[in-house]
Amino acid sequence: MHPSELAQKLGLSLQTISAVLRQLRQLDLVRYVTEQRGKRYFIKDETIIDVMKNIEHLVSRIRSKEY
């Protein structure tokens, strides 16, 4: 996804999205390809998606006091 699309979808500024993506690149968690429209980012490893889903599930349980 392009940074501008992420910013719009998440309701955050492009500056914030760019800063976070920079940090994620430094941690080697995301990669990008350069296209005509700019850079398109993707998650480097499917394991990261699984970890994030587990974190989301845990946060959901904590918020609903099931934990």
C-alpha cells in the first residue's frame, strides 16, 4: 500500500505514516518497491501478520475483560 493510502485509511497524517514506515524499515519489518506513483510498502514476512493478529486478539480480550 502507498503511504498516502495508509494515511487516509488510518486517519493519520502522511508525515506520521512516513515516520513509522521509516522505523519499520530500519527494523527490517517492511519492504517497498518503487512504482510510478511512489513507493508501495509491504510486510516482509507473513509471521509478522500472525503476531499482529495475536496482539489484536489479546488487546480485544483485555478491553472486554476476558483476560
